[in-house]
Amino acid sequence: MRHLSDKAIKRLREGSEIPGLHGTRYRLLGEVARGGMGVVYAAEDEQLQRRVALKVLDMLDGEAELADRLMREARVLAQLEHPGIVPVHEVGTLADGRVFYAMKFVEGQRLDQYLDSVASVPDRLRLFLRVCDAVAFAHTRGVLHRDLKPANVMVGLFGEVLVMDWGLAKILATADDVDVATRDAHDANHDNMNGAAVVTGHGRVMGTPGYMSPEQARGEVDTLDVRSDIFSLGALLRFVAGQKSRRMERALEAICDKACSAERVGRYSTVPDLAVDVSRYLDGLAVEAYRENMLERAGRFYRRYRFFILLIATYLLVRVTLALFYRHPD
Amino acid sequence: MNKVLLGLLLGAVLGAFDGATAWFTPAVRAQLAGIIVGSTIKGVIAGVAAGVFARKVNSVPLGILFGLGVGFVLAFLVAYMQHGYYLEIILPGSIVGMIVGYATQRYGMAAATSR
């Protein structure tokens, strides 16, 4: 009896993973990314003649729970119609039994890659504020993202910012506290397209170290609220503003510290509160998170009105010079 | 505060101050009140002009250049009428124009757009 080589087994496995799209309006173009429980493919919608992204459950033996979770993720996304959140076009089941959903195909770069080309801190902070917009919108719809990190933010070709991968999202509003988590202990063996999502114990601790809040890391799923996402946004802000060991200003550092406070009560209450503080920092105003001394206040005032102050100083200098050193010929 | 009002107020304050500095020139100290009034009017005209310009053109460099031009022309006219003191009037007057030109571009609310 002949045994199949590892290479042959790998090829067979890859072949079996390719979703059968016959009977659908989609034509497969290629794999884009591999996630905790599904694979994202680029496909062409042959009816509308546009490119879409298909997230397909990679379990052929059809685990009902995972399929249910993918469906729920699609439903959560469908509720979140916002320019900063990738829209879902369709959800369904393929002929081979795998659940999938189609969403907008986002051409661009992940935030962590995109930031390499953005040197200015204010420009970086403006990108961060757009992430805040999308997350704040989701919160108004009672949805927590729970996995905010640079790899889950895409910047499109025209600068549009999209928050991706709502696979760990949690709906706060429903009575049964529906958990839309898409990763559990089963997923631990899968490669994660976004880095190291942690799965431990009974599959209740989900998120990314460094970005997930302490309460999320402790697995306190039932008590999570918007401040858990605020912690992640604080870590994201630190990454965005302080990448490449930039020295952050104290006010900005204080905003990060407040957002990432170990205790929930120490954090901003809402995402708009955090965004307002970042906007105030951008505008050269005092921020809620940092109490500055007189010298720092004067420095901030000078930075804000630098050119105006220099013009006034020039005027005064000219006046004093004329008064002291210039004698009119008369 | 809209840009024209900002230009008017800032021009008036800077103009008055600019006129008051004539006190350092003993030869004209006797006409100080008249100089202050005249300089205030000059500042107001420059400020309003810069404010109107800022409502039409949104550019800090052009605003500064416009303020400089208006300040220079007005100061030149004043100096010409005084038959002298060109440097003492034109140099600070032009800088005052630059200041109101910059301020009206940078600060103050743009006019509301109407349908």
C-alpha cells in the first residue's frame, strides 16, 4: 500500500478548502487572508461586475456553532452602516455546505503598514479619530468590537479608514447578551490573519495581548462594556502616535494612559470623550487627561499662536528700534 | 466673530497703538491725538479690507501679502500727506497690515454660505 506524501496531502487539503462557488454569482479570484475560523477570498460578483471579498467558513465537516457565529458576525456588520465599517452585501451557504458572507473588497493597506508612509503625528491622529468615529457608531448600536488593533484597521486607496474583522464583536443590547465571538479554543491551531489572538481556558478569553482590556483578558465577558474598547483604542493611539519610538508629548501620553487605565472607572466613559480629548490636543488646547503647569500652558499657547506672536514681536522690535536708534533728518 | 469684524477690531487696536508710539518722536508729540485718530482709521480700513479679502480668498500667504500691500499703500499715503517720516510710518504700518492679514485668514468665522 502506497502512502501519500506530505506535499500531496497538502495539495489535497488546499484543493478541498477552495470553496465551490458554482451556483452563486461569484467567481473566485484568490485567497486574501486567513482568519481564526474562516478564509477571506477575493471574488468577482459576476452580476454586478465588481470585486467583493468573501469570508468563507473553512470547516468542511460543518460545525454548527461556527457557522452560526459567522452568520451572526455578518448580521452584526449588516446593522452597522457607516463609512468606517466594511459593508456586507450578502450572506448564505455554499453548495458544499460552508457558510459565507460577501462584503466590500477593500483595496489598501493595514494601518500598521500604512503608517510607515505617514510621518506627521497630526495626520496619524486624524486617522485615529476616524477609527474612533466608526467604533463610537458601533457603540451607539450596542456593539463592542473587542479586537481593535492596527491589523484590524484598513486604509483604502483614497484614504478611507475602515474598521475590519468584527469576528469578536459582542452585542450589548440583547437580553441574552449574545456573543458573536468567532474564535474559541477550537481556533487555537489556526493561523490568525491579524496576529496573535489569544484563546484560553473555556474559549471565553478572546482578543489580542497588548490591545485587550484587563477585564477582557480575565475573561469577564459578561461585564464588558464600551470602556473595554476604549482601552483597545488607547493602545491603538499609543501605537499610532508613538510608533518607531517617537517621543510622545506628555498630554498625548496622558490621553493614552487614561484610555488604558487598568481600572475601568479611570478610563474615558465614551469613545467621543476620548476623541474630543485627541481633537483638543490636535487643536493645541488643554486636554482633560493632563493637568499642565504654567510653563507648559505658556509653551502650548506659544505653539498655537506662534506666527501671530512672532509678527507682533517683529512689529514691537521695529518700533523700539526706530524709537531708540533712528533719528529723523528734521 | 466674523472675519471682517475681527479685522476691524484688530486694525483699530493696532492702529491706535501704532499712532500712540508717535509719542516717542518729540517733534510730533503735540499732534499725538490727531495721529492716533488717523492711525486708527488707517488700521480700521486695512483690517476691514483684509477681512473682506479673507472671506473671498482662503490662503494665509496671500492674506499676509494682501495685508502687507494694503498696509504699505495706506501708510505711504499718510506719510506722503505728512511730507516726511516715511520710514517711521511705512515700516510699522506695513507690519500692522501683515498682522491683520494673517489674523483674518487664520481666525474668525467665514461667512455662512447661503443657498
